[in-house]
Amino acid sequence: MYKGIINRFEEENAFVEMEWLTKKFSKSMFPAYAAVGDVVKIEGENAVVLAEETEKLRLETDEAWEE
């Protein structure tokens, strides 16, 4: 299992940041609504967007920018 943040999409690939590295996965593994900045969990050939963790991360990021 991998867990990370979607960094970008390029052609048929999704790049996910995980701790100190970025890994490339097939874009077809991700739900159609997945977006850059989403927190995802990847198990086998399936990726799931973790909505609650994504929202928490966005709130933390917004607060940091306000400081």
C-alpha cells in the first residue's frame, strides 16, 4: 500500500508524492474525479481519494498561507 498526494498528471500517468520521493502510476488507476492535491491511498491496481484527509490538508495549507 502507498499513500501520498497527487502532484500532477501527464498524459496517461499520475505522479504521487510520498514522503521523500515521487512515484509514477497509471492514470487509469485513479477515479475520474481525482485532482492535483488530493490525498490518495493506492492498493494493488486501485487508487482511492481520501476525502477527509484531503480537506484537512487543504485547510492546513490555507491557514499557512494566511500567516
